[in-house]
Amino acid sequence: MGTLTETLTQPVTPRDANGIARSTPKADRPAAKAAWATWVSSWKSYTYASGSDPGKFDHTGFTYSDEGGGGGGGFSGTTFAVTVQNAGGNKYFIDGVQQQFMYLEEGRSYRFDQSHGSNSNHPLRFSATSNGTHSGGSQYTTGVTTNGTPGNSGAYTQINVPSGAPTLYYYCAFHSGMGGTAYTPAAGLVEFNITVQNPGAGNRYYIDGNGPAPTISLEEGQTFRFNQSHNSNSNHPLRFSTTSNGTHGGGSQYTTGVTTNGSPGSSGAYTQITVANGAPTLYYYCAFHSGMGGQANTP
């Protein structure tokens, strides 16, 4: 019996400038893919000469691990699922959270997946001005790429956050008032400034002035410090749980990767977390008082 083989050209270096391992340099890929398509066709002819081809090998090529669209295709950054819902007018929901405050760390890549049908006619863009071009700003394009048509499979807006990037705002290119804020902290430790305010229904945590109790995203493998030095934090130690409202909601304190320092309301006080790989959705809460906290997604 004959043997069909196809050997791909190996890379010049194990990884490219982005740290992505490649089985073939990009310059060689078209030829390699064509050779693969020929190999598959020959293999099918050889194996199913009697005409019994079950159709299990109908691929006419292959995709390298760092190619491809949609929310995957080997993309090694963080992907957020974007939907559009009517909440007093159309709004972006990021991972199910309305106009979520985002923290996009410098030097990292983030993909806003707009494959869901609700994104049709709502292309997500960035600006250094709140509400983007609808408020006199301009589109921010440094490190930004787009793919496909919002509302269709494979559609996304992606950003590789450059060093020194300003605070950004995501917005809809066609419609005002849909987006939110994307902070761009430097690589390494990300610090949030925590205050406690009463918006009229009891004390709540505010994060970097946003609130009450905003939903935030804490990326796996990163370290986040919740700075509780402001005197409004006195007697309000921030803790984490896998249960909404923590111990006040019948849950227990989550301690994996968590450290604390000092007394809330005093200089140097903080709660810090290095988010573990595979960490569950978390909830930040006050150890002493119910109803002050919110949700912390861990993409």
C-alpha cells in the first residue's frame, strides 16, 4: 500500500514577535495550504476509490493557529462577547453587562466579538472622547483592527493597546449613547481607587469614581489592587466571594490569590487579588455590611 505524506516548511524561529508559535512562516503558507488541499484530495481518491466517500474529509485547506475569525481561531488575547439590547435606547452589553467599564491593559490584545445578530448596523469603535464622533471626537485607530460585518459570524473589533494609550471610550459608529469607558492601565499591577458613597439606597462601593457598585472585569493571570486608603472606606473592608453579596448572601469568602494590607480608611490600605487561571465569576462585597458590592467577571 502506498503512503501519502506532506511535510510543511518549519519556522525560522519558534515564535514570532507576538510570541505566537507557528508551524510555517507566513510567507510559506499559501503553498503549504495548497499542498495540503492536494494531499486531502489525493487521500480521498486513494481511500474511497470505490465511491464510498462518507464526506468526512471535505476540508480543502487548513487554518494556522493564529489565523481565523470569530471569537477564536487561535487568538491569544481576551475576547469579550458584545450584544446590543434596548435599555432606554440601544446599548452595548459586554459579556452580558450593560456598558461595562473596561480595563484594557497596555501591551495586551482584546477582541470585541460582534458575531451576535443584535450587533447588525452597530459597529463598535474607539475614541479618546466620550461618545466618540457623536460628541465631536474622532475615531481612535492605533492598534485597532476590524473584521467582517457586525451581526455576522466572525465579526469583531480588536485592539492591541499601545504603551501610553489614553483612556478610551467604545461607541457605535452610527448611533449615539451606546458605549462606555475603557481605562488603559500600564502593564503590571492595576490599581482601583475605592470610595464609599450613599446614592440614596444605602452605602455602595464606587470604583475609580464609577458606580454605584459597577460590574468590572479582572483578567486571569493579572494582579489588581483595590486601594481603600480613602477615609470613606473606614469600617468597610472589601472582600471577594463566588456568591453575590458574599457572606451576607450565604456564601463564603474567596481567598485564592487574595492579600490584604492595613485598615480601610487609612493610608496604604488595600485588598489585592492575583486572578487564578480558571477563576470563577467573583463578587466583591463589604465584610461587615450587606448590599455594597458588585460583580467581577474573570475572562
